[in-house]
Amino acid sequence: MSQNRREFLKKAGLGALAGLGAAAGLFPAFALENTDMSSFTTKPTPGKVRWGMLVDTRKCLGDCKECIVRCHHDHNVPDFGHTKNEVKWIWKSGYENAFPTASTQFQNPEVLERQVLTLCNHCTEPPCTKACPTEATFKRWDGIVSIDYHRCIGCRFCMAACPYGSRSFNWLDPRPHIKELSNTYPTRMRGVVEKCNFCSERLVKGELPACVVSCAENALTFGDLNDPNSEIRKMLATNETMQRKPELGTLPSVFYII
């Protein structure tokens, strides 16, 4: 087993200490620090781990949507059959929609025509958490921005605050519109917001996110941004990368190779 694999399993395993609550992403920020951890030798430390993703747009080409299909199936994302009430966790956007503030002067036309994979950026400084009046959306100890569906009152302030359009609202009851029910993640209800959770329910089992393992082109790299020896950090150090709207100061945890 490689050192990177061992380190990933070790760090991901810390989240398992929180049980089902963490698996669904429902623990509030730093809640694990108040849990009786006497039977464990280590415990999660806020800021020690920061999960992140790198998308290589040079490999993510064409109409391939395997990662989207897998993500939406595993997380019981409803399909209403139209864009009006669409719920999405991960999707493809045109280059200029994904990077509206990036210069396109003299840019390669092929790049401008690319469909870019987009999802929640799990920002280090997430504006959505500050806008939520009930703390239903919060940043976990490992940097994942999560949602407590039971606390969400449907005010949609977080949607207005998110500059990336990464959140969806259930205007209708989503359950009748799930084509094939998955038992890997709980279903939601009408009147709540939802989004990508970096597959926190898989991380606690030492598994990579569903989108990463389903990508046949190996266009997605996932790992600990705080670990200089992780694969993602090595790739960031050896490739020129971009973030979406970096001028906003949100410090996204999703990076792109263009």
C-alpha cells in the first residue's frame, strides 16, 4: 500500500469517529471536540485536514457524464425532467460561465469551447455559512461545507450568498422523482437546499468520492490540501491551475488545470 493511500485512509478514518451523523454530513462545526474521545488515540483537529479536488479539463472532454450520473444516483438527486426545478450536485458549464472573470484574450478557441465540470467549491471562507440564520450550513473540521437538512428552513439565503450557483432548492417533493433509490445516502424533503458534500459518507469509510472513482479518464484528483506529500498537492505544484472567481477571497478547494 502506497504512503499516499495509507495517509488518505488514516485521515478519512478520523471522520468515522463521528458515526452516522458525520456520514450524512450533519455534525456542526467542531462538534467532535465535545465528544468523549477517551477510547481513541487521535481525534479530528480543525484545520489539520482540508479536502480538495483538482479537475484536469484537458482530460474531461466530450459528452462524458459518468461522474454526474454516479454522483446523482448515489446521493438520490431527483430528476424532475426539466431545468425549472433542477437539482444538481455536479454538472458541466461552459468555460466562460465557469470562469466569467478570467481573461479570454487570445485564449485557445478549443479551451473556450470546453464544458467544465463544476460543483460546490467547499471554500475556506464560505459566504454561505455566514448567510445561514440557523447554522444549517456549516464548515466541518476537515474543510467540507455541509448542510443539516433538519435545520434548513428553506430561506435560500445561502443560495443568494453562493457566488458559484452550487446550491439547489427542492421546490417539489424530491422522493417521487428518484428513478432508482440508493441506500448510500438519505433522501431529502421539499423545502430544503442541497449540494455536493465531497462524498463525506464515503470518506468515513476510507473511500474516494464517487465522481473520482467513476471517472474513466482520471481527470479528477482528490486529497488533503494541507499535506504537501499528497498527490493533489504534488499536481498543484507541477501544473498551472485556476480557481473559480479567486478575486472574491473565498479560497475554493476545487482547482482546475486548463
